Amino acid sequence: MEIEPDCIISSESFDKYALDERRRTSNERVQDFLDRGLMSQVVVYQRFTEELSERLTSFKRSDQPAVIEDIRHLFRRLCDPKNGYLSEAAFKRLVAERLSEFGVNKSSNAPALLFKVCSSHAFYPFPASNSGSEQAEIDEDSFVRAVCLLTLSPAQRHGNQVPGTVHRCSSGIWGPHDGWYIAIRGKDASDFRRRLFRSIALPASSGTSTSYDTKITVPRFIWFKSENEETDFGPEPDQQVVVTEDESELLIDIIDVLSECPPEADRLTANPFRESYCIVLPSLPKRIGDLSMLFIPRMELVALLELVHQVQGENLVDLAAAIRGLGNEEKISWKRFDSAMSEQSVS
């Protein structure tokens, strides 16, 4: 279900009404998953790898039906035989070779930037695991996830709202209202921008902490209010009302993945509502570093955008020039980055 541009955002708290039978059942199912050991980071990654592999296979079915096997074969070429993890040096050499084949005027740090992007996506939606080593330990499944996420995201790069963004819903009752609970949150362009920003961002300063927690408003329940009014063109259409809650940016992606990849898909009854997976969060690792405490070095961002423009022919030259023109601002904050990318999308 799409959220209509002229919808009413309800001022009522989502917790205003007691749980109905559907919400209780939803919560009980997720608690059962948790009790049976089906919600650990390891098994969540396994399901997410399978889900992304199926999506990319479907996307590439016509021209590259064995795309996942191709990705796995590439990883085996690039992995370090001593530890089985992706070799940063081999990755950078391959990137440099491919850029040369494309005739790209690559910057000296382009391969390093792309390795950072790949590493971040490999561990999404959890923090990177390196077991104390300096380099992220990217195994074969992690590499598959990174390539799938980056390949499946092109439509989400620009704009405030991707046309046709759809939330998957299940019918239910919220207080006196019949409507639909959100089972899976639809993604928009801001989700890609956050992921890209985090993949190359650095902490503003070491040892600096903050209690600030960036919030993102997400829909919980949708219902329609009858206007009971007549116009010259007939009855006034019902008004869509959306009940929302604010979620921590550090957790929103984890909840998304949990809801997208349930341990047991139920075709007879609806899968658990997205909100129910919040009870799993205390048992899972989460990222650290609020968006407000991260930045991207200006020239790194310019280099990456120019690289994307040269390889994919995207209209990002003006954006790179705009970032260069930020005066003495060497560190690009999330707000500045998000604003610049949004403005570029509508220019």
C-alpha cells in the first residue's frame, strides 16, 4: 500500500490502544522465533543472504540467470587463501583493472573508497565484525550480500520518495479503526542515501560520544476516514490516515531486515507485523555512532561521485562541483549530504 501525498499524519500515539488479537498473535510468533533460536545474527544473515540472492536472480533472470554463482566465483578469485576472507589488495587490483578498461580517469583512492562501500554493505544491517583485526572479515556470503544490495539499489538513489514505494500491509484493528498494519516497510531514496553515507563516513572525533539519537518516522497503521461530503463530481473520497512512530536510525534497518526475512513464511495467515520484531533488538548487535556524529571528507565524496558519473553516466558532475564550493567546509555532515543529494535529484 502506498502512502498518499495528501494523507493525514495522525497526532495520536500508536500505543494509545490496547493490543488486538492480531497484534498479540504477531508478538507471540516473534517471541516463539526468539525462544527457538531463530533470531540470532548468524541465522538472520543466512536468511538475508537467501532473500537477496532470490531477488537478484529474479532481477537478472533474462540476461544473467547464474548471477549468484558468478558472484561466488568472483569471491573465490579475490579471497585470501590463508584465511578465506576477501583480500583488500586483490579487490583493489581488480577495481583498478576494471576502471582502466572503462577508460575512467580514476582518482588514486577510488579502489579504497569502493572497498569501504563494499565492506559496509557486506555487514548491513549489523556492525562490521573484524575480531580485533584492522580489516573487516568479509566471507563469501557477506560478499554476496554486498553485491546484491548495491546492484538492487539503483532506483533508490535520488529523490525524496521513489515513485511506487509500497508498504506491505496486513489487515487489522487499531482501537476503533479498521485498517492495515505495516508488515514490511517500503524503502525510499533516503534509505539508500543513509546507507551510502554510512559506508564512507568517519566519526567526527575519536572519543566523542553523544546521547543524541537520530529518529526516523515510520508508518505503523493505515486507515481511511470517511468524509461523508458531496461535491459537484460526486462523493468526497475517503481520507487516508497514517499512524506513525519514531524509530532510532541505528535500529531501523535491523527491524527492516528481520521483517523482510521471517524464519517461517506463513501463507495461510499473515507474517508478523514489522513492529513485533522490536522485541528481538536487545539480543542483537547494533551500530554505534549517531548520524549527527559522522562526516565524509569533502574530497572523498567528490571523488566517489565523479567516479560514479564516469562509470554509469549519471548526472552528478554539478553535485560534485557544488560540494567543492562549500567554502572551507572540509567535513560533510549527514544533513548537508542528504540536502545536497535531495536537491540534485530535483534539479
